[in-house]
Amino acid sequence: MTTRPAFARIVSAFCLITGCLVTALALAQNAKAADTVLVPKIEGAWWQVAGSPDLGQYTTDKQQPVDFAIWQAADGTWQIWSCIRATSYPGWTRLLYRWEARKLTDHDWKPMGIVMTSDISLGEVEGMLQAPYVMRAQGQYVMFYGTGDQIALATSKDGKSFQRRVPSNGNVGMFSDGFGTRDPMTIRVGQSYYTYYSANPGTMFDAHDPSATNRASVHMMPNADLVRTSTDLRHWSASRIVAQGGEAGVGPSTAECPFVYYEKTSGYYYLFRTQHYGANAETRVYRSKDPKDFGVNDDSHLVETMPVAAPEIFQSHGQLYMAALLPSLKGIQIAKLVFEAKR
């Protein structure tokens, strides 16, 4: 007969072995989860929401909707503001145009007209407004946009009508890394705002002179994605390059339209970095635990390449979506987006 002390020792040993097995299994599962690389994938079909609009006197056959912003206004309607390039607007030909829809899933949103053109009296380059990005911050809607050589800010209470924020010096620019400072977007990290943008640091060029002779003189330095941080959207840190070079290259437009998305389940930040527009659209995707480092001449963070250009990622009712340019560069499209294990 097994004595009570012996039985107790057997039970104790059994529990120890079982506990070790459970712990080992949990560690194995955690290791497997840690090794799983999630990548973005389009789910289902795209639907077109915007086309090449009627710009009245500024309309041309060559015009193209390019970098854009998409968000939901205070009244629940969905908004798109896009830079339209190759118009007949003076200077560098660019202006901002708006569309609206009652539902995100609507096709062919309602054209609402030109909403913003450049104001050279405020330091903006004539015909060079571009790449708006809208988010909620400080109890209002804020829109980051490029002026040609600076990043500026406009604000709105309703998410439809925006007013430029003009500092006491009369220049709307918040910061600059020279000509080509463009394509801003912003996320919150803790108590700070991280504004990512594209630039060609070191490029020496006066964008305010739109003459053909001056344009022909420009020599663009290598393109990079940069970040600046702020706690109040007024005072900004020095710039830091977060992505440049590698497989994507070091040309003048190899780090355009940076978009950073925080994927909560994995704890990774994802940078979408566009190299090509049009029929051969190409955007490389990087992931990092550090929102200030996605690789400089280093592809260790590169996890995917997608056939899209200028992507924007947003969420509605728990569903993730991506908006991107049409391959024809004559409009904007939306599709559902998921993050799934890389195969």
C-alpha cells in the first residue's frame, strides 16, 4: 500500500512535470507568435470613389488626382481632398479638390469643387499645394499639407471648411527640409505627434521661381522619409531620416507618400513607402518596433511590396480599409485591408 507521504510525493512530481509541460507549450506558442510576420493584404475588390474632376478654367486632359486625404467629417459624411496636378493653374499647376459621400462604401463620390489654391502672400509656392492629411487633434480637425518647400497646417471645427494657421511672421510653414518637402502624415505616439514626410535633403532650388529656365536647373538629391515630433503641433524637433535607400533605391522619388500605421496586435509600426505611380505602381512596406527607424540603406525591416501608390489606411466600424490611386492616375479607389501572416 502506498503511504500518504509517498503518494504526496507522486502527486507533487506529477504536478511539477505537468507544469513544466504547460510552461514549455506556452513558450513554444509565444515563440511561434513572435516569429509570425504580419503583412497587409487587400481583401476583395476595389471600388472607385473619385475621378478626374471638372476644374472649370483650370481643366486639362493631362490633369491627375494624386496624393490625397480621406476622413469622416463631424456630420458623418466622408471626405476626400486630393492634390490635382498638371492643371492650367498658374505656377506649378497644383491645387486641392474635394469629394463627399454619405457612406464609405458609396461608388463615385459627389464632386464638391476646388477647395484650396496657393496663397503666395503666406509663403506658399504658387501652384504647389499638395498632399493633404487630416486627423482629429486638440479638439478639432487638423490638416497637414505641403506648400512646395514647407509643411503647413490648417484647422477645422466641422471637418469640411479649413482655415490656414498663420503664425505672427505671416508664413504658414512650420518646418522645411528644402525644396520637395512634401507628403506629410501624422500619428500619435504617447503624448507626442510624429509627422512623417518625404523630402530631398540638400536640394538647392528656389521653388518660388516657376520659370522654365529655373525648373531646368533643379538637381534633386536622394529622396528620403523623415520624421519630426511635437507635443503641441507648433514647436517641432529637428528632422530625422527614418527610411532611405535599400532595395527601393536612392532616386529623387523613391521614398514618396510615407504612411505609418500602428498594428496593435503585433505591436509593430508599418511604413508604406511609394516608389512608382501608375500602371507599375509600387509601394514597399516596412515594419519596426521603433517608429523612428525603418531602415536607412538597410532592408532588414522590409516585409512586403504592394502594387499600389500613395496608400492611405483608415478604419470604420472595426474594419480596416486602404485607399490608393487608380493605375490610370485618373482617380482614387478603396478596398478592405487585412493584416495576415506572411507566406
